[in-house]
Amino acid sequence: MRRKLIAGNWKMNGLLASGRGLARDLAAQLGDQPPACEFLVCPPFHLLVPVAEEIAGSPVLLGAQDCHSAEKGAHTGDVSAAMLADLGCSHVILGHSERRADHGESNSLVRAKAEAAFGAALVPVICIGETEDQRQAGEALAVVGAQIAGSLPQAEGEFVVAYEPVWAIGSGRTPTRDDVGDVHGHIRTLLCDRLGDARGRAIRILYGGSVKAANAGELLGIDQVDGALVGGASLEASEFRAIGTACA
Ligand code: PEP
């Protein structure tokens, strides 16, 4: 059985006081829950330490939103996987479509970052997904397949795949149940082909793109959907908790 994972991507939101406050609310709201799922929060870099302090002792896991592919060295402004692990992170989001678009991140760079994450014992959450034009051209499965082939680490280690159609992120729009099921089923087949049945079936595949409490039950009930990567709705503790409750 794959336990569902609800991951919050805070993106570039929150200053010290508000970030601490949100983390404190999350720890209070999620701490005493019999967890139907695992919760992960991924604040921006400057909030990792304060958030780690606020969620200490709660079941909420800590993740970052990116890391560099190198272990250390002359990379001004960048952060290594080991630095993130040192701050208490267990996970790191990699290859989010906003980083692929804003920073020109390629599949091979995402793969190198994922392998760097393994080197620091972090679990990479590797994001893939088609643009609206690609979906309309009937290319969604091919695009996702190419991203799987190019972005996944070749080394052994635990990772998570997040399927996030680019056009669904922050738009309030979601694919149909059938479309989500088709893509997740395709990803599962590709994972099993690549890693063998046992390992391929153990990998969690999250859906991301406009998930909120109101649609979480439906999306999380689709075959092969093992959780959600949540942007906007993760910035409110009660909404985030309600998404987790939908797992039950
Ligand atoms: C995201 O950015 O990963 C995301 C899914 O955002 P939202 O939930 O706001 O669509």
C-alpha cells in the first residue's frame, strides 16, 4: 500500500512572521490528527529554519523547493542538497514547471539535481506535466513520457513523481477524472517498465494543479493518485488539513 502524501508548495510566499504563523497553525491542526496521510511543507529557503522549529515534534515533514546539482563550490546564490538536509529537510521539489520556465531547467538538469538529492539522503519530488498547447495537440502522454525518461534519477533511491499539468497550476482548472487517470496510469506503466514491478509500484505519483479542499476527495480517489502537490491552498492551514482529511 502506498500511503498518500499531501505536499504543500509555498512558492515565493511568506515573511518571517507570517511563515512562522502558518507553520505553527499547521503543527497545531495536524499534530493531533490520526494521520490518514503524510503531510509535507515546502516553504521558501529563508523560512526553512523557522518552519522546522515550529513543526518540531509534529508529524509534518519539511522540504525545500530546489537544490543545486553540485555538492558544493562556486555557485553564488545556490543551495546544495546537503545544506537542505542539514536544516532538517527530508524532501526537495525538483523540476517544477515554474523553474523549468523561469530558469530554463532541462530534464537532464532535473535528473542531476535528483541524483544530488540522493547523495544527501533527500527524497526528490520530481515534477512533470504538459502545457495547454501540448494537451490540445494530443501530446500529453508523449510529453510526460519524455520528462520521465529524461528527468528521473538513474541511481537507486526513493523518489516521488508529481504530475502537474502546467495549465492547471494556479488557474482553478483541473483535468477530467479520466484524463488524470490516463496520465497517472501511463506514468505507473513507465515506472514499472523502468524500475521493475516491485519498485515501480512503490513510487508515489502525486497530482498537482488547483487542488483544494472542495475537489480533493474526487482527485485523490482516482486510481494511481497517491497524493497531491498543493500550491495556493497550502497557504491556509485549515484548507491544507481538509485536503488531507479527504485522503481518509
Ligand atoms: C504548484 O505550484 O505546484 C501547484 C499545484 O499550484 P496550485 O495548487 O496553486 O495550482
